[in-house]
Amino acid sequence: MHAPDDYCDGAPPGVGRRSLLRGAVLLGVGAAAGATALTTAAPALAQVSAPTIHNRAAWNARPPSSAVTIRNHRPNKIVIHHTATANQADTSLARAFSLSRGIQNHHMDTNGWIDAGQQFTISRGGHIMEARHQSLPTLQGGTSFPHGAHAGVQNSESIGIENEGTYTSVAPPAALYDALVHFCAYTCQQYQIPPSQIFGHRDFSATACPGNVFYGMLSQLRNDVADAIDGGGNGGGGDFEAIVDSTSGNFTASGNWGTSSWSSQAYATPYHFAEPVLSSDAAWFRANIPSAGTYQVDAWWPADPGYNNNTPFVVAASGGSETVHVNQRTNGGRWVSLGSFSLSAGTYNVVGVSRWTTGSGYVLADAVRIRN
Ligand SMILES: [Zn+2]
């Protein structure tokens, strides 16, 4: 169910735009002599409720013509498609099920594939359906997924979502978009995929999919998914939670800090990096702390062997600054606890990343989370 210029399977990969900064960021790998890093807590992911997902039995799917391949690892990205079908007004569940059968028939009978190519389908009414065999139970399990047929070389690494309609000149309806945000947030949670790793089909294949207008909305989608994951969490047991990333107006850094979009583990792109030096020159995350009290502070960074093994995070605690060192070569792409701190009320620079370390490699400033 793609436009004629679409090449859903076996197409050459797109230009690797994310590789442009790779050389710069990988500089700085050096000896780690004697540096010690704080042992950090296990990742604490927010809990996003599962949306209603109609399984294959619900829409009377045909069995696959041969066994689907199960990849026994987590996918690392989500690929957004449009079906390139008419933008019809029927938002019923019956229409959504009919759409699912139509896509499966097309992929099996016309394309000759073993099953529907994508893992999931969302209708214009916002109904979410399992598509390829085993997609729903593996999503619920969070450790594996069926190899798809929707995005060329990304089929072994990604979850594909077919969104009903054609979005070259109009935006998807709110019901579809809202369901997509919820579904992506849940999928990012289940597979530990950073919200920054949501792409359009055209990022990887020579295709107009998912249409110019929808493609232009993907930055907003990434932000909305990040907010949904944020809002779904209550892991601290309190009612306050703030996430500040380095693309925010609440982030400040000197001109000595560079930006990069290279790593696929970033919370938001571009993130900031700097050479270690024996002066602070900290990059700061500002937040509005509602009342004096104890808060849990977490940090998120993309990990890489070239990043710093002893990065100082400075927390502006009410009793004076406290510094926690972390190893940014590991634990990338997840929230890592820096600890609990007493914070004063008010809007101020709460968490900083200092450049003052004897560790080697770039220090990274990506995102912090503060909650009570
Ligand atoms: Zn597509």
C-alpha cells in the first residue's frame, strides 16, 4: 500500500546524515589510567500505560505463508509510514480491520511477501492493530520482534508503523496522531528506544513516504513522545517531575561546547559535548523547583568509548554544590540516577556538567530529570 516510488524492502539505505559528525565525536579516546567512576543505579524508566492494540485474530488475519523471523534483540528505532491510501472519513473499527486485511492481502498477494510487512497499523480513527505475526506478544515482552518488510536495511533493527492515509499535502487527523504518540511512547518504553530514534521511511529508502507534511511533523512527534514518556512516569512517588534537555531554552553552555547529532542513544539531538579541561566551564540545566525538599536527580547521555570515563555532574544542592562522577562510556540511552539531593525552591541552574576532570574523552550534556 505504498506509492509507486516506494521501495519498501531491499531498497538501498539513505544517505547517512547522522554519520557526519562521527569523526569529531570519536576523537579523544585515551588512557583511562586510574580514574574511578561512581557506580550508578539501575535505569528507572517511566511507566507508560499500554494502549489498546487489536491483535491479528481481531481483524481475522491470514496466517503467514511461512514462518516469520524473530530477532532476539530489541529494535533500536521506529519507522513511520503512510499507507498512501485515500484520506477517507470512515473512522470506524470495522474500517480499521478492513484496512489491516487489505494491506496484508496486498503485501502477500501482490508483493509476494510472507505476511504484512509492517509490525503495526494505525487507522485514521486512531485504532491500533497488530500487523505482522508475533508483533504484539514480542512488544509486550520487550526483548525481541519479528523481522519486518518495510524499510530496507532497517528491517532487522526497527519497528514499522503504517499510518492510514496520504500526507503529502495534509496532516494526519488528531485521532491518528494522538494514537501514534501513545503507541510510540509505549514502544519506546518497552524496547528502551530513545524518543530521538523515530524516523520517516524516507530517511532510509528512496521514497516520498510518509509524505511531506507528515515528515515535517516528526520533530514534533519526537518531542510529544518524550513528553508522553515523561508524563507517564511517577517513579519517584511524588507529583513533580521536570526533564530538561540540551536543546531547551533552559540549557546554557559556553561557546567551547560543541553540538552533535551522531549518537543514536541521545535523549534529544543535538546534544552538547566538550573537551575536558582543568577549569569548570559547566553547561547548565535550569529548572523551576516548586518547593524546598528532597529530589531525585537523573541524567541521560549517549554512551561511546570515546566519551569521558569520569564526567562530573554538579548538583546545586541547598547545602552547597555536590559533585557526582559518572562513566559516559556505559549506560547510554537511559536514565541513570545521580542520587537524592536537598534543593531550594526557585528557578535556577540545578544541574551542571563540568569540564573539570582528569578523565579522558568528551564530557557530554544531553538531558537531566528532576523529580520528587
Ligand atoms: Zn513507507
